[in-house]
Amino acid sequence: MSDVFVDLVGQDDAVDTLRRAAAAAADVLRGTADPGAGMTHAWIFTGPPGSGRSVAARAFAAALQCAHGTGCGRCPGCHTTLAGTHADVRLVVPEGLSIGVTEMRALVLRAASTPSGGRWQVVVVTDADRLTEAAGNALLKAIEEPPPRTVFLLCAPSTHPDDVSVTIRSRCRLVQLRQPPASAVAEVLVRRDGTAPDVAEWAAAAAQGHVGRARRLAADPQARERRAAVLAVPRRLTGVGAAFDAAAALIAAAEAEAEAAVAESDAAERAALQTALGAGGTGRGAAGAARGSAGQLKELERRQKSRATRAQRDALDRALVDLAGFYRDALTIAVGAPVAPVHADTAELAGAGAQKWSAEGALRRLEAVLACRSAIEANVKPRIAVESMMLTLWRG
């Protein structure tokens, strides 16, 4: 590893900004710079999915904790921050659909303490757009009156008021990330993961610049099978019944993927809690302890259900992104745009669709997929949103 920013793909301008800020932060600690000279206490990282918002925030947190103030990638501060074990770095990753006020208040209170390592207390919120209104207000108060050694790093898709409140945005410095080019993603897969160059190029193009998605496609056969099933949807839409069948299959696949993703962690959490509560005990107090554990087990089940719902929606959204890529390919072929296809392996099918639907038909279908994503994000029942989308895709 050359430094902590090595995995931030295709974001040269952002890296330059963060390097200068880390150097300014080190000067502040040494007393050789003013607190506002290049460094501030609150930051927002924005960019499209897969651009590396959370990667940038964690890398910047490591640079702030770096013993040399550069993000060297070799010192204990860099290593422990990137590994998620640094005592002064709090990482907030929502397991459910939102981040509640109770969690945020506890985090803000803890972050106000003096750094144990003598550098900075850093709070990284990987999905600040999921803050509830009350949680956002709790965070805003901390940002308005920050402790002298606390830094808040927020990640969100954009600075739109639907993602981040205007008041929080006005008190933060903005770092805008872009969708990395497929060539940069492919280079990382080859260098970091040892992926064959041809596979890396295909995965980077199919993932549409999403680094994590590209890694899964390159390494996981099941991920490739799920993608193939999604891209087979357009030719399955032969009637109303087929549209409803395709919707049911898409929902079922997302549920199965989400269940597989959370099953192991759910079982481990339940077993750990039962052990902590004295499960299997035979003493006099065992029965009473078992009765008293019901509330904690119920709370665990609630959190796990919320996490499963989030995992299902994330899996479904990945499928919709693939489907949108197919109709995008059909649209570009219909209008004769000189651009490479997203899904090179289904370019022939997209070409046939372009001839059958025309540019207007391909555009309507693409808009239907994007509208489905927006509806699910607005908490429309996924099954209803997907069924509506499938009927639109069939009718055109």
C-alpha cells in the first residue's frame, strides 16, 4: 500500500483536496497553522453510487490519524483506522432503513470526548441521507458547536435537501466525487485483486463505474448468474401474465440474495445474545433470566428485520440498475449514439429491441425502470412498484 488514498479510484481532484486538508490538520496539532487554514470540522462527501464516498471518508479519517499527517498507510493510526479498530474513529453504518435520534445522540456525546491518541475524534456517517429528522437535528447541534478536536465526515448521494438538510450542508465543506471511468476500475481489479484483464474490463463496464459491484461480478459466479437472469427479463415479457411472473421472480431473487447476505450475521448475533443472557443455565436464577431476556431478543429481532429489509432493497436496486443499463443500450443503438454499450454480452438483444421499439419506446422503458427505483426509495411497496414497472415495460 502506497498510502491510504490508493483505493479511491479515478478521484484525483478529491484526493488532492483531502491531502492538503490532512496536512493542514497536522499543522493545527503542531500549533503551526490557524484552525481554519485548509481544515474544517465538518465535511460532506457526495457522488453517484460506487464512486467511493465511504472509501474517501475512511481514507481521510486515516490521514487525520496518521502519525506523519500524510496518510502514509504504514503507521498504526492508518492501519487501525482502515481496519475499523481505531479508538477515536466512530463509523456509523445503518443496518436498517434509517439512522435514529437515539443512536445519533449517543454517538455525538461520545465523540465530544478528548481523543485518546491525542489527534482527532472522527465520526464517519456512511449514509447521512438516512438520518431521520430528529437525528439530523441532533447532528446539526454538534456541528454548530463542535468540540475542538472532533471532525464529522458525512456521506450522501448529493446535497439536495432530500439527502442532506440545508442547515447541515451550509456548515460543511463539500467534496464531490465522480463516477470513475471503466478503465480506472478495471485497472484496480487487475492490480489489487489479480483479476484477468479481459474479465476486469467486462466487469467494470457492466458495473457502470461501481467499484464494489465490479469486484462482485468479477469474483462471484452467483452474482453473474443473477445479472444474467435480470437481463433476460425483456424477452420474457410476452403478456400480462408473463409480466407478473417476471415481477414475482425479481422480488423472490432479491429476497433470496438478502436472506443469504444476513443469515450468518443474524445467527451469530442471536447466539451471542443468548449466551450473554445465560442461555443453557441450570441455576436458580436461570428461569428468571430467561423471562427477562424476552425484551432484548425482541429488540434484536426488530433490528435484524430492518437490516433484512434494507438488504432486500439494495439487492433489488442492483437488479434495477442492470435492467436500466439494458434499456440504455437499446436507446443509444436506436439513436445511433457512438458510445460503448453497458452490457456488451447482450448488445445483440438490445439491438433487436431498438428495432422493435424505436427510440421513443426504449426511452419510455428506461424511464419506467428509473421511476421504479424512485418509488421504492419513497417507500412504495417493492412488489407493487416492480409489477407496475413490468407492465409498462411490456406495453411500452
